[in-house]
Amino acid sequence: MNLNSYKYIYFLGIGGIGMSALARYFNSRGKQIFGYDKHKSDLCQKLEEEGMQIIYTDKKKYLPNFIVNAKKNQVLVIYTPAISNDNILLNFFLLKKVNIYKRAEILGLISKDIYTIAIAGTHGKTTTSTMLAHILKHNKRDIMAFLGGISSNYNTNFLVSKNIDLMIVEADEFDKSFLNLYPDIAIITSISPDHLDIYDDENDLFLAFHQFASQVKNKGLLLIENSINYIFPTPVKGLQISYSAENKNADLYIDYVEQKNNRFFFKIESNKINCNPFDIHTNLIGTDMPGIHNISNAFSASLVASYLGLSEFEINNAFSSFKGINRRFQKYIDNDKYVYIDDYAHHPNEVRATIRAVKDTYPQRKLTVVFQPHLYSRTRDFAKDFADSLISADQLILLDIYAAREAPIKGITSKTLFKLCNNDNKTLCSKKNLLSFLQQSNLDVLLTLGAGDIGGLARPIKRILD
């Protein structure tokens, strides 16, 4: 399919982080971009400022007439799986018989003829992708990157150079989207049970990752985080390398980590002779993002950068200017009176790792965690794990479940999780009452967590703390 042949591109769910990056791609190519989303988020507003036209109701009468009357080969419709089957606009386009594709299918088509680096994993995709994109862009490499978060360096989730030598893309396991990709380099950062509304069980999830790994091209590179207990196929005439920030049995591992001036430096060692394409052994790489999980992300990004020919100096120089990612351990306040950090963590393993990173960074201070559960199904499937991951919070505040694409599940609410939490100091609170509750609380270190709309409260929270 020739994507350049379409006059109009219409996005159903344009405000999603992945959809908006794709919209920006087509906008950068001079296409006329239109879209629908349920809510006018800050991201939607920025897309409108960039010239895209968005409506916030699925009523057909609000579609531009030239879209309604366009010939079916003039309009390409791209949708996210979060769009419900009864969406009026989706059904209008289906009846019109225009070309309709999922976002993942279009990403697969775009990557088809470009050297592609795909980052997969139930945790760590966005941080690793954004780190790698920054390292390469900082060193004047001609890249295109589709990111699952807003880079603080570039204030966008889509990067593109005038000339494109390679593409960086997050390989999303939700809806098995990553099976549309056939990368030259793939990283699998982690695999934990998740999206059990999509996968039959944990084994089904692993089978999907196995299929993704098998799609790495001939002579390609597959990097696997060493704790993943599964056998993956090695690319034909290529390399499969394990890496670890904690286990010295991995092919490439971190020998030690040292902290200097709020920066974490790690030393890389090798156990295998076939790791020769990597030239950063025994050297020190530094990152500002705390937590062993973020050091692991920086490690894998560094390995790919090294594999592509960058030196230790070039990698370190890029990391020294890396400003992070929106909602990934994002610090709004850091002083003797208050610390306030906002993070996207929404899976028990992510919640546990983020709390651990905060506690390690501020070991003598009292931690208040505000957690907004994301999805009824995830809360149901991992309620006990969530309770275990939240136990180390000195004060826990639970918000209502953010439904996202789901309808409520009978008997599953935040109270379900609240009852399982054994924290001595715990509170149920509505989102609308959170600011007033925090104003009355004795706060020291505050951490807000969740993949829903809790991030929209970050700046108001900062204002009341300031």
C-alpha cells in the first residue's frame, strides 16, 4: 500500500500517545490530518496548534464535508483498539468502505523499508526508546522515532530528521501490535503478566514475545534482559545477547554502580566473546534517572548505541544532556521541605520499582504515595500484587479506578484493592477531592502513580506545594 497516495488521514483516537506520534509523522509529510478523540487533552491541544483538526464528539455531522464526500481511495482511516465497536464515526467509515487500518499496521508499513530498532517489554519501553533516540539524535544521527512518552528534551513524542537512516519504535504487546514489526534490532526489556484481557494466560503472552523475537531480520541483533526465563530464537546469521544490571551471569552485565552528584555511573563487563560488536566494556556510563530499572534501561540503550558505532564519550555526552520523559520519574519539586515526583507506573512491578527508587533516593524521609489504578481488569487480575507493591508507602492514598477503554466490572472498585492493602496509614479519596486532602496532609516526599489522568493533577499539586 502506498501511504503517500492518500489526500486525507483521519485518526480515531488521535489523542493517544501512540496515535498522536503517528499523526505527527503524517503531518510532517504534508498530509491533511483530521481526528476524533473523546477528551480534549493537553496533547490534543498541541496537535491542533500544529495544524491538525480534531472533533470531540463522534457525531457524523461534525465531520468536514470534504471527508464525508471524499472518494474512498482519498481517505486513510487509522484507529486505535481503544475505540469501541459502536463508535459512530468508525461505523460510518466502515460503511463507506474506505481503507481502515490499526495504528500498529501502519507502523509496520512505515518501518518496512527502514532500518528499524524496536523496543519491546511490559516495562521500560518508553524510557529505553527515548534514551536511545536522544543518544543518536544528540550525536547527529539521522533518525525517526515514535515514542510512547513526551521527551523533555524535545517536547514531543515524535522525532524526525531531514534524511532518515533508521527508525526507533516501541513494540507494544497490547493487542499483539508488535507482531506487525520486523526489526533489524530488537530489545526485550521485561516480560510480566499483563493485558490478560488480550492474552489467554501468561504462556500466551510469552508465545507472542517469542513470535516477535522470531521476526528480527537476518543478521539482526536481539537483546534480552537476563531475568526473562524463556528461550528465544536467535536471528539467522545474527546475534542474541543477554544483558543485566544485577546478574553477572548475563552475556553483558553491570559490574558496579556508583553515585556521584545525583548521577549514577555503571561499569559494563562481558562474559562472551561474541559480544565484540560492543566496545564499551569496562567503561563507565552515567545516567541521571535513579532506580535499578532505569539503570537497566540506560544500559540497553547504551548497548544499541555502541553496536551502531558510538563511542563511550559520545554516549556519556548525550546522557549528560538527557532531561528525561514526561511522567517517568518526573521531578516537580526537590528541596529540603518537599519532594514531588510523578510517574506513569501502572503495573505492580513498575509500582514496586518506582517506590523502591524513591525510597533509595530519599531514605530518611516520609513517603506519601497517591495511586490511581488503571483498568478494572488489571486491578482484578493483580489486586494482591498491587497491595504488596504499595506496602512500603508510609502513607497511601488510593483514587478511583481509571476505566480507560473498559466498562466497569461488577465487584471491582478501588475498595477491592484498599481492603487488601496492609499499610498502617491508608485513605480512599476521589480525584476531585485530592488537592484539598493533600493541602491538609503533612507531606514530605510525595509520589503520584498511574497511567490514567492523574498526570493532569501534577501541576496543580506543584502549585499547592509551592
